[in-house]
Amino acid sequence: MTEKQPNIAHGGHRKGLAGKIVIALLIIAAIATIGAKQALDNNNAGHAHGPDCTTDHDDHDNHAKDSKMAPANADHADHDDHAKADSAHAEDDDDHADHAEDAEDAHAGHDHGPGSGDASGGLTLSAAERRHAGIELAVAAGGDIAQEKLLRGQIVLNRERQAQITTPVAGVIAQMLVSEGDHVAAGQLLALLRSSELADMRLDYLSKLQQATLADRHAQRAELVQRNTQRLVTYLAEKPALAALADFSADDLGERLAQLVDAYSELEQLRLNAEREERLRQKAIGSEEDLLNAQTAYAKASAHYRALRDSAVYEERLAWESARADAQEKRFAANCAALRLRVAGENDEALSALAAMVDNAEALPPEADLARCEVRAAFAGTILSRSSTTGERVGADSALFTLADTSSVWVELLVYAQDLDGIAVGQNITICSVHRDDETRAPIRMISAVLDPATRAATVRAELTDTAGHWRPGAAVEARLRTNNTTYPVVVPRNAIQSIDGESVVFVPAGDAFTAQPVQLGPGDSERVAIASGLNAGTTYVAAGAYTLKAKLVTSALDPHAGHGH
């Protein structure tokens, strides 16, 4: 028993030593595998091996881990097999490393051509590519940035171009000629009514107009008689011979002509008789009594003539003035009747047609036409609503339609008190649609003098011409209002700024290449932006065509080997 124990111990010692050697070999193989993989990755940075390469490396790592977990008393044959396998994997890794070095050398020799990215992220463009991309260079310089206020509001109807179309008189709707949403022209016929009230007003106007016409004619004749009477009296005052009275002509004198001529003739005969008796008495042929009788008769005739003359002048003037007053009264009544018709919607053309019927009673229109009432559009616009139907009886001033001219709308913005500084009537603002990429400019027409008690904000109203119908009432809008300008050391157009991987950059030329240079942005407006850092004044940069450079740079980064065969 004593002699066998050393042998057992010796055998166990030898087995333990062999196990330790195997474990050490496995550790060395695993370290070599990891080192080969790291070398391959470093040599082939950015070079794709394909799925088979990745699978092989994962198998090496997993095998190494499995080898570490193998039991210490594993069979020696198994240990040898593992060692051989690890050695084979190590050789494969060396082959991969050699392939990576060859691929890198081969790739380094390729010519990428114009528009390709260089190692620093720049782009090289030919002259033709630069022209095609619209590249324009500029020198960075200072400039002003307009301070802008962003206001919110909505499009509303222009209440100065909105109206309720009502019935001028009571009646029955005979026909509705338009519907909601219809566009109508100014003066267009919208509806027809039958109105007995309107028929009565028209007949009353015709009656009063006829009376006024007759009164005018009577006044005209009275004026003519008065003028002719005055002419006759003036002519007789010149004491014409009786034979010359036949030469006096007058358009209209009536009974006054005969009365005055008879009185004047009698007066002249008595004057001649008195003169004859005077001559006979002087010759002692006639008697004193005959002379006295002749003189007395002449005096009576002279008094009668003067009384008749003065009475004719007075009465004819009074008759003319009375006729004129009557004509004025009846004309006033006719004008009042015409005014009532105008209030009821009659225009000058319709009134002229009625006036033409005065002298022709047979030309009176039928009852249906006398009761016809037309409702027309006061201005061009869109029918927003219709509140009545055909056959409905309506009273005077009943609303039939709501008409609005949507070619001119208001933009109402809410502005808080602290933002009112710098806002003035007449100032132009930029209106931006919330729901689409559209904007326009409009002048401010009104700034409310008081704040709304609910919102504590003032209403700023701009007037917008919208003949195309893009700005519908009720739509939400935003408005940019420029106030004061601030000067900054470096200001560039907004189109010069591009975003790459969430970072703002500008492109600067470097020989034939262009490099994306990161910048920090400062304040800006709708057109330009200030550069806080990253671009100094006097530096040349790409002012136009920057987006094309960005697109080429991004494409080059996504596919660095585009166009090369590996």
C-alpha cells in the first residue's frame, strides 16, 4: 500500500499540470482572437465586411468563452481539438486583417471625382456643377435685423361691406331668384314680391303727378296773361291812334283785351269830341253847355279807363301768383308721392316710366305690374344666407338675404397693452395662414382705443383685399409686425443657413471645395439672421445654393463608395 501511493500522487500531479497548460493555451488563443478582431476593425473603419465576417467573429468569441468554461478534468483529446480549432480561427482573423489592409489600399487609390466628399467633410465641385447649383458667394458683413412681433387673430367679414337685404314694403314673395353661396352683381334682381301697398303708392303718385301737371299748365297760362296785360297797358299809355290798335298782337289776353280796348276807344272818342267843342266855342259857334258836357264825358271815361286798367294789371298778377302757388303745392304732393316710391325701392327709370303715363290714361300698366316689387342687390358680393321662401307673406323691412362683399375682409388681431408700442395706423403687417403656406401684406386701418374687458387686449384691424377668395372669414391667422431695427456684426440670408445633424452650418469655400462650418445663430427676421459665432465679418461664404451643397454632402455621407467597385 505504501509503494502505490507515490505513483497515484505522481499521476494526479501530471494530470493537474496538463490541465493548467491547456487552460493557459486557451486563454492565449482567446486574447489573440480579440486582438486580431480589434486590428481588423481599426484597419477597416467604414469598410463593410458583410454578414459572413460578423458571424465568424461572433463564433470565435463564443467558442473562446465556451473554452474558458470547460472543466479542468476534460479529456486531453478534446483539449487538443479545441486548440486546433482556435488556431484555425486565429488564422482566419489574420486573413481578414490582410483583406482589410488590401481593401483600404485599393480604396485609397480610387478617384471620387467632382462633387465627392473629402476626408474633412468638404465637397469638391466643378465649375459646371457650381453654375448648375446656382452657387453665389458673399462676404460676411454686418446688417440690421428687424424686430418682429407675432400677433394672432382671425379673418372676419368687412362689416362696412355687409348688409341685410330687406323688403321695402309688405307683400307676398312671388319668386326667390338666388340661393346661399351665389355670387351676385350690383343691382342684380334677387327676389320678386306682389305688394298691394306698392300698387296704391304708384296710383297715388300717378294721380298727384297728373294734378301737378295740370296746375303747372294753368300757372303757365296765368303768367302769360299777366305779361300780355302789362304789355297792352304799356302800349296804350303811348296813346296810339284807334286805327293802330289792330296792329297790337298778344298770344293770350282773353277778356282783358276787349275790355281795355273798348274803354280806350271810348276814351279817345270823348277826347276828340271835347277838343272839337273847344275849337267851336273859341270860334263862338258852339255853346258853353256843349263844351262842358263834352269835357265831363271825357273825364268820366278817363277815370273808367284808369280803373279798368289798374284792375286788369292787379287781377292778372294775382291770378298768376295764385296759379303758381297751386302748382307748387300740387308739385310738392307729387314729389312726396315719388319719394315714398323711392323709399319703397323705385329707381329713376321706374319713376320716369310712370310719369310718361300721365298724358295717356290708356297706357296705365295692368294691376300685376303695379303690384310688382323688385328686390335688388345693393352691391356685388356673396349671398351668405336666405331667410324666406316663395309664397311667404312678409312685412316691410323683413330680412330676405344677408349679402357680403368678401373681396374685402378684415383681419382682427388681439394685441396686449405691452405690445401696442410701435403699432400705428397705416403700418403694413404680414398676414400668415395657420393652415397653409401662404402670406400677404395688409395695412392697419384701426386700433381700438379701449381694451376688451374679457381679454384685456386691444383690437388691431387690418383691411385685406381678397379677390381670389383665399382668406375666408373665420380662418385663424398670424401676423408679423416689424418694429425697431437692431444692428449686428454679421448678418446672412436665411437661405445660407442649413441644418445638418441638428446643427446649423454655413458653407465656406476652400479652394475648389466647400466646407460645412458650424455657427451659432442670433436673432433674425423673415429674411435674414444674425450669426452669434462661427462666422467672422470679412469671411467669404455661400449665400445662394447652400441647400444643394447640403444635399450633396448628405448623399456622400450615406454612400461614401457610391460609384466605386470594390
